[in-house]
Amino acid sequence: MALRKIICIEDELLRKKSRPVEKFDEKLHRLLDDMAETMYEANGVGLAAPQVAVLRRVVVMDCGDGLIEMINPEIIRTEGEQDGPEGCLSIPGRRGMVKRPMHVEARFQDRNGEWYEIEAEDLLARCIMHETDHLDGRLYVDVMSREIFEDELEETED
Ligand code: NI
């Protein structure tokens, strides 16, 4: 495993649409392992492949219940609403308030190409929306209602 460089908001690669994964091979497995290591090292809860300059539909997440790898994720259904603070490893030092669905159902493939469905709520639902947005070149700053300023951060950080 190896750490990958996380690219930042100025990089136009973050604005591109990622392509589906077609080969579930050793190269994909290496990418997934590297992405997980890179995410944990950066203390993130999610990382999408375009953030390490790979334009493929691959995300990793860990919202506290263990590592989840999603390849070619698709949102099937959303319900409800939550408003909360969000950050991004590609936008260091900033946070914003973002409205997301409270409940998300998604389908995705695992590292071997097997299809799964997941029902997620709260933070995991938020994380799935944030990470799948990355795959379409969308960042949270595009959809946030407002920036969170430093003097507020102590109240909102959890
Ligand atoms: Ni992000």
C-alpha cells in the first residue's frame, strides 16, 4: 500500500466526470488499498478516486463503522433532509453548511464486481452523497448554503 497525493480545489481534474470501472483487477485493488490508507492518514471519513487524480467511479468511506468500498455507486432513492457541517480533504481549512437527504439508498459494486445495496442514514447518508458528487465533478462548496467561519467551528465540530 502507498499514500497517494490528494489534489486540491484549484485542480480542474476535480471538476471532471469520472468513468465507470470495468475491470475488477489487481490495479483496482491497489487503488482501493491506497485510497483507504490515504483517507485514514488524512483523518478523513471519505475519499473519492478523482481526489487522488484517478477519474474512475470509486469511493472509500469510514464513518466509524468500518471501511466501505463502493465501485460504480448509484443513488437509488433519497428521503428526508438534514442540514449540517461538511468538509472535504481537497478543500483544507474550510467547512460549510450543506443540506443533504437524511436517508439514502444506493447500489454499488465491491472490489470483485459483486453488486450490493445499502440503506444509510445521518452521517453515512451525507458521506455517500458527498463522495458520489465527487464522481460527477461536484464539490460541497457548489451546494452549501453558507461557509462556516472559524469562530463558529468549536460549536459545530463533533
Ligand atoms: Ni470531498
